[in-house]
Amino acid sequence: MLKSSKLSEIKYKILAFFTKMYIKIKEKISRSGGKKGRFEMMAPESLIKGSFAS
């Protein structure tokens, strides 16, 4: 039981890190003209929302 909770904690931390990076990248894109580029394809919002829901 302890092992699985530790694993989900690590997974959450990784997810939080990627979410922060994604938000920073989105802010940069919107400042530089709001073009939807490679990053939008790499990390669609539905993917991030879906992984938090599960």
C-alpha cells in the first residue's frame, strides 16, 4: 500500500512539473503573437485535464 502511494506521489510531482512548463510555454507563445505551434501539438489541454482527472 505504501509503495503505490509513493509511486502516485512521484507521478503527481512529475505531472505538476510538466504542467508548469506547459503554462510557461503557453505564456511565451501568447506574448510572441499567440500563434499555436509545436508545443500546442505536443501537450493539448485535454491531455493535461485528463491526467489530473484520473
